[in-house]
Amino acid sequence: MIRSERIATHIRALEDEYWQAYREGNRSCREFIHDDFLGWPRDKLPQDKEGIVAHITGRRRECQAVNCAAITLSNSVALVLFARDANRICHTWIKDEDTWKLLGGMSRHGPAKP
């Protein structure tokens, strides 16, 4: 497996862990989020790290599996595109020292199928 494939596999595994914490409303989602995070959930104003953690924590969600549609890597940045239910989601991960952290995200409601 070439290096970029290993990194993409690692990022997908981090996303799986993040989405599990999201569905459970678990505060452990915080460990995946960079201190400089900025995200825009589909039903909220843009949120920083503390805002998005508050948005996630304490609310169990029944949602379909998150399907990774595409991932691209450039140096220490990974861009991941998803479909979940009828939502489209974009996550940006950045390598901070030796750890990948979620730097940004955006969600919008879209058609069920692209």
C-alpha cells in the first residue's frame, strides 16, 4: 500500500470513530477536533470547537451510515466528502504534529442521490 493510501485509510478510520461519537452524542468527539476548528452544521450558524462539541454532546442520533464519497490528500491536509441521509458533508483534516485533527466541516441538505 502506498503512503497516500495508508493515510486515506487512516483518515477513514478516524471518520468512522468520529461519526460513532456523533451518533452517540458522546463528548469523546472532542478529541478529533482541532483547537482552531470552524464548521457550519446545516441547521446552525458557523461554530468553533466548543460550539460544535456542544452541538454534538448529549443528543443521540438515529442516522444512516455515513458513506465516504471521495477523499483527496495534499501534504498535511485531507478533504473528505460524504453523503448521509439526504445531507452532503465536507470535512477538512489537518496533520497537527503527529496527529490528524478535524479542522473544518460543512453540511447542507441535498438530494437523496447526486
